[in-house]
Amino acid sequence: MTLKTTLKLSAAAASLAVLAGCASSSALEEVRMTAESAQADAAEARSIATQAQNTANQAQRDAQAALQMSQQNREEMNRMFERSMRK
């Protein structure tokens, strides 16, 4: 092999290495963008889940209040019935 051929092969190998490095950088950038998108989706899902939990908690409080009111009304109705039966 001559020096000229060796230099050409070295230049070709260096070009391939640079191209491979660019492809790797491009692939890494795509992976980074995908990961960032997944993080954003996860944050949005977490926010929606938090809102849903807050809504469920409010519904539970409302249901407890309605149950308590219903029990109070029933007790009052029973007292009224007992009073009417005594007369």
C-alpha cells in the first residue's frame, strides 16, 4: 500500500466515523425529544389524576353531608310521628 492510498483510506474512515457520529447524535436527540415528550405527557396525566382525585374527594364530602342530612331528617320525622301517636 502506498502512502497516498493509506491517506485516502484514512480520510474515508474518518468521514465514515464523522457520519456515524452524526447519526448517533441524531438518534440521541430523537431519544431525548421522545423522553421529554413522555415527561410532559406524564406531568399532564398527573395533573388530570390530581384533578380527578380532588373531584372524587368533593363528591365524597357531598355524599357524607347528604347522608347526614338524610339521617337528621329521618330522626326528625320519627320524632314527629311519635308525637302524633301520643296525641
